[in-house]
Amino acid sequence: MKIYFDNAATTPLHPEVVEAMLPWMRENFGNPSSIHSFGRTTKSLIEQTRKKIADYLSVSPGEIFFTSCGTEANNTALVAGADSLGINHIISSPLEHHSVHRTLQFLGSGRRLRTSFVNVLPDGHIDLAQLEDLVKNNPGSMVSLMHGNNEIGNLLDIRAVSDICSRHNAIFHSDMVQTVGHFPVDLKKVKIDFISCSAHKFHGPKGTGFLYISGKRKIAPLLYGGSQEMNMRAGTENVAGIAGMGKALEIAYNNLENDKQYISDLKNYMAQKLSEAIPGIRFNGDCLGRSLYTVLNVAFPLTENSQLLLYNLDIWGIAASGGSACASGSVSQSHVLSALYPEDKLVSIRFSFSKYNTIQEVDYCLEKLKGFF
């Protein structure tokens, strides 16, 4: 039996997404920068998809820029955004994705840009009172906080952060890689200057994402070359990937409430059964509270064999994660869990679900875990 419980790392392609991509790899292969009919056809697809995404976010199509992934989008917002907007101070948290965390290390060490990290409360949520103090006492700052944490699942109170930034004229960037396609996002109601997205988190293709840049913020590109993406991102667009991302987002938002309920039920069922079966278990962060409905991060009690749990899951045919996919192969605890539980000796596993998982798969996993402990 092969079971995939690592959907926070990547999701399987929806069959309709594959079908939507195929014509743009077979017949409609023209370069969208070319002026002939082959190029105009692919350019039209790109602009139609741009408008579709913009409509879902309640923004203008001219504020959506296609990228290769969420990492590129995050880097563009932080590096090019900070340079262009004269930012000399960025406020973030120790729980951010590596594409933010390591970019801030680069900006701090090589360019003398100051960084501050807001405190994290015991449940993994951001200390909003301290965040306001940091923004208030550092005029002209950029705040970079992820909407949904990819490891523990905690959801940021994004409206509260937006209000703080608005009150003190701070720039707000949010990594929304785990939430676009899973939660409604209306940028008319919540003021955010930059958001980052990656298609493969909602059953779209890898290698495709986008960056939203508020029309009020004018920044220079991160990549230089051709005039693609309204002179914001040089390089020939991934036409098939963009077609797939547009279709995946359409499917996600058309089925949002039903999928959310189904996946939430799987997650809650697994949490309940684990609590009943294995004494001493802990759920990391606030993953049973204000959290992604797709992520359940579980700390298992320490035994003589518990360090081998992740390997045993793989042997049993169950794909799960000890942290983010970007840290695969690492034997040390993730930076997120280290920040929350610095003295922790428990073994933590992240199970993350999609609409393709079943209750039977959860029961099989539970049976194996009960036998292990």
C-alpha cells in the first residue's frame, strides 16, 4: 500500500490540470514574446490566466507577475522590493520558510539591512503586540510574515497584521504559498503589498508561481533580460505551467468548501484516534486551532526506536515529513520546531492531507503507528 501524506511539500496534479497543460506543450508551443500567430496564441493564454488569478484575488491583472515558484516570488519581494522602496529594516519571524529566512540572512550580512524577529507565543502564533511596537519604533519597515506555516500549520491573523502595517505605513509581504487555493483571498478587504504563491501546493504543476505586487508599489526586477512580465521578470514564461496553474486554481476555488470540510474531517479524525491510542502525544503549534486544515504536526513520545519512525513510515509505504521538503535529508530538528521547543527531545512528524486521501489510508497509518509504540 502506498499512501501520500506529504501534501504540504507538493500535491499530485489534478487530472484536469494535466489535460489543460497538454495543448500548450504539443500544438501551441510558440514563444509568447514572438509577434507571429504562434506567439500571439500563447501570449493570449498567459493574459487570460493572469486575469483569472487577479479576479480570484480581487486585484488588477497588472498586479500579477508569473514566476518559477514561491521562492522566486519571495526573493523578488524582499530583495528587489527592499532595494526599490528604500527599506532598511525588515521585521519577520523565526518560523518563516527558508526562502524568506535565508534571504533575510543574505540581506542582513551583505547589504547592512537590519532585521528584527518578532517573538513567537507558546502556541506558535506571532506576538502581535510586540509586532506593533517593532513597526511603530522602526519607521519605513517591511514586514514579512507567512500566512500559513508549512510545518506546524499555524495561520497568521493576516487582517490584524495588515491593520498594524497600515497604521504605521509599513510595507507588508506575506508568503501565501500554503493558503492560496485553500482559503479565499480578497485583497480589496485586506491590504497586503506583496503575496507569493506556488501552483504545486494546490494540485497544479511544479515550477510555476506568481507574485502579487500592489499597484501602489513600484519596484525594479530581480531578474534582468527581456521585457517579459511587463518588464518585471525577464525570461520566457512557462506557458504550459501557467495554463496548469490557472486551471488548478479554478478547480480549487470552485470546490473550496467541500474540499475543506472533507480534508478537515480526515485531519481531526487522525488527531482524535492518535490521542486515544498513544499516550504522551503532542500536537505541535496550534494545529487543532487556528491552523491550516491540511497540516497535522505530531510529536511522538521518545522510545528507543522513535528516532527511526520516519524511516519506518517509508518502509510501510507512508510518505510523511519530519519538517519542510526543503530540509529533506536533514537529521536535525527543523528551525521551526527548534524555535518553538528548543529543549525538545520528542520526534515530530508532519502529516499533510489532500482531497485524494481517504479514511482507509488514515486507518492504515494509525494501525502501523499503534503497533510501533
